[in-house]
Amino acid sequence: MAALAEPSVTLSDGLALALERVAALHPGCDLADPGTPSATVAVLRQRHAVLDYLVLADSPVVLEGTKGGHTVITDLRVDDVLPELRAEVESYETHTPGHREAVQRLVLAQRQVRNTPDGYWVAGTNPEAAQHCLTGSAMLRDVRSAAVMSDGVSRLVTEYGMATWDEMFATLRTDGPRGLIETVRKTEATDPTGRRWPRYKSGDDATVAYCRW
């Protein structure tokens, strides 16, 4: 947030600076280890009459237009990596030994291609990742509201198919982020072992920031 406080700094450059600063706080760590923590990034910044957005990996930014419709900005390149191992994970029900073992194999394999030209990009210790983000801008006058969320929430639409973006934003307007997350959790509770919706775990991290103008 500090790196992006200056409107003239692009979101990509601000993220790169933030990654450098965080890495510098850990001189005693082996930051080249493939298991070093990493994260998805989704940013929405108002710059006067313009909204700038940045997405790195699968945490989307969704813009609700003043004339209806939604613009979804998300980075799904990770889905194209190691499809055979992903399919193996989804062949098992969650909470089973086979599922846990398949997830471990996938995670170890993903670490080897994370933040490489042959793999996918996330926020880690390499500031170069910031140059691989999806970025853009929208005029504020064209946006009624926006949601910045983790894929643990967006999957209600994208993976479970149990809501439309219109319905998701209606929930945000009436019940706020807490109400939307509760809806996601109630949906997942109907399929605790992943038979209907094969997935890595019963429920993923769920976060939403909802903005209205």
C-alpha cells in the first residue's frame, strides 16, 4: 500500500518494490528455496476519475458496470500447468489418503515451475513476477461497484455454478462480504468430500473487499 500511495507509480512497479522490500526483511532465509511462501495478488486503486487494477494468479477483480454487466479480470495460467497431476487430484474425494498424496505431488511439482517462463507467476521473492501481472484501467464513471476477492469466493460462480455475477453482487449489496462468504460456505457444506465439485480441499480461503461509488 505504501508503494502505491503515489499515483504516478504503476501498480506493477509498486508491487515489484513491495516484493523487494519484503524480501529484504528476511536476510537470514533461503529465499531461493522453491518452498518459499508465495501469494496471489489482486489490487484495485482509484486514481482521480480512473480505476487501475492488477491481478497476479487466480484472485479476481470484478467490475460491475453502471449500465449492467460485469468485467472479470483474473489470471488462470496456473490451470494450464501440470494438467495430469491436477486431474489426479480431482479424481479423489477430499479427506482421503489418495487425495492428500495427489495434492502433495501436485504442490511439489508446482514449486519447480512457479515463477518461471515455463510455469506460472505469483508474488514471491522475485520482483520480476510483478511484470507478469494482468493490468488495466477503467473510467470510474462506468463502474457502479467492484469486488476484489480470493478464488475461495469467486468459485461460487466460476467452479460451482451456483450463482451468477449479478446474484453475487446482489448479495454483496444486501448482506455484505460476510453474507457472501457464508453463502459460499453453505454451498460447500452440501458437498464436503468433493463429489459434485472436485477440488483441492473442502473450502479455500475466502476474502472479499467490496467497493461502491
